[in-house]
Amino acid sequence: MRTFDDLVAEAASVDVSGWSFDWLDGRATEERPPWGYSRLLATRLAEVSSALDIDTGGGEVVNGAPRLPGRTAVTEGWPPNVERARELLTPRGVEVVPLEQGAALPFSDASFELVSSRHPVRPNWIEIARVLVDDGTYLAQHVGPASAFELIEQFRGPLPRQRHDRDPQREAAAAESAGLRVVRLRTARCRMTFFDIGAIVYLLRKCVWWVPDFTVDGHRQALHRLDAHIRAHGQFVAHSTRTLIEARRVPR
């Protein structure tokens, strides 16, 4: 295996914009939930005439759908991802809308038959319900509770209170309070395997909310500890958690 310094320097300099993880090929793996979210979303997009994807990242998931509705819009808050989404989706007629986290959706009531999101930062259930037509569908894959905490707690220490965040039952209750009827709720725990320290540095730079103050210099001790573990055991294992939620807009 290459030296610690070589692996870290490479991962610290590579571009992390967009929502593709191709750079991790051969360096890390993650099991996928059994429901196949991208495939599910592509099927639904082909069945509606209007759709909105929230927190779209670089637009890669939406762009993977062979057929898009006549009106398709996406929102994204991180400027590098906004530009990546424009590059991918504008040629397909998609409206790419920059939107700060927590801001109201800049669309009229009952604008979309389908609202979707893959790993939304914080679902705004009232806004989601507002922009859906009656009987319209919200279809999303959320990050579940304590996702990747085996890794995150290596840098942040024990997080007992945060382990209860993103509880799927609480999210379903919040959705129903906003005027949605939850028709499907599934959860999955998926193995994540890291084969070199560069993969960990790359992910921490890309998923900035995992360790919000992450820097290589500021967390060098933890990185050395993880690097030693990988060299001794061949890998470091964590687990992601995912929730599939499907809900319908109760007629007004």
C-alpha cells in the first residue's frame, strides 16, 4: 500500500463537486438498499408530466432516468453542485434552481405530480406538501439514524443524542402532520468498507456534514489511527442506514 502521506495528499486535492463517487472505485464499497432507488425514481419520472427533485446534488440521479417529464425542476444549495447540475440537466430541459437550505420552495401551490429527493439534508414537509398536486407523490431515499457513525465518531467522539436523529417513524409522523399520507416506509442497514485512508479523506471532504470542521491537519491523529487499522486488518468497516419513504398528498 502507498504511504499515508501520498494517499492523504491525493485525496485532499481531488475534485469533490457533484454527487458521483466514481473516484472511490477499488478504494471503498457500500452495499445498496434492496429497493433500488434510482430505478424506482426513473420508473416514476416516466409516468408523470411534472416533477421536482430536491437537494439534487450534481443532478446525477435525475440524469440517470431515460425519460424525464415535460416539466422537470431540481433544487440544490451548494454552488459547485449547482453548476454540475446545470451542465448535466440544462441540455435536457430541466430547470436548475439554486436554493439555500431552509428556504421556501420557489414554486406555486400544487405545481408537481412528483417530488423526489435522494438524501435530502432536512425535508421541509410543509413545503413538499404545498407544491404537490392532490394525490401527488413524494418518493425519497433518506439517510437513516446513526448512519456511518462508526466512522464519524472516530473524529467527533461519542454522539449519543445524534444517534436518535433521522428516525424514520418520526419522519413519517412529521410528513403526515403536514398533509401527506405515508404509504411505504422501509429501512436498510448497509455495509461500508474502506480499503485505504484516502477513501476516508475523500468522503469527509465530500460529505461535509459528517465532520463539519474536518481538515487533514486538524484531524491527523485520527487519520493515522484509522490508517494503522486498515493496514493491520485490510479494511475499516462502517454501516450506512437508509429509509425509503413514499407518501401521497391528501386532497385539500
